[in-house]
Amino acid sequence: MLAPYIAFNGNTEAVFDFYKTALNGSITNLQRFGDGPQGAQLPEGEKKKIMHIALEAPGGITLMGNDFIDFTGQPFTAGNNFSLSLHPDSEALADTLFNNLSANGIIIVPMAKAPWGDYFGMFIDQFGIKWMINHRPV
């Protein structure tokens, strides 16, 4: 599966509520930064921000997103706020996709077990496109 992953400037929950209605979809996953492993250390305003949200709608539509966090040294800019998210069915395929697509790019998060339990990595390819690879063990 390939899904767009869009970051918003602090209004992700409102955006996804709109998309849910507009696309006749449903929110299938919502995690806040305050619920994560570093949540207790965050300021109150940051704890309520969306770390991950997923929406599914008829016609095979899947959208995912979060509230923007500056992890690449780039400020939030509309148009620079998305990644392509691949969801392979094995760790081996995740590693292959990660290694192939990140060649000559910038690795942001190497492939490893993530705090939410999935096998995850993130990079910017040599053409400036941000990618996420996420394998969820079954």
C-alpha cells in the first residue's frame, strides 16, 4: 500500500475531521504525542498534538498525517508537508525498499522497531521526496 502522509501546522485533528466527513470515511487510528514514550516530558500544549492519525474511506482511500514537528531542519511550509508512506508485508521487503529508495538520499530515521511496535524508517530521497517505510507485524 502507498498512502500520502501529510503534516499540518497544529490543526491536524480539525483537518481530518473535515476529510472524514467530506470523504465519508472513518478515523482508524489516532495517537497523541502525550501518549508516546516521551509524552510525560512534553509541555501540556504539545501533549495534545497528533503524533499519528489514519483515515480510511470508500474506494480504497487511505490518508495519514500528524502535527508538524521540525525533525529535518526545515520549517513548516504548505507543499513541503507530506511524505509518501509505504507499508510492506515483511521486514525484509521493508529493508529492501528503504535501502533502494534512500540511496544517495538523507536518512532521518534508520529502520528499527518504533515505540508503537512497528518496524519503521524515514528518509528523504535524492530527489527531495520524503518517504516513510512502516511494516506492522501481524
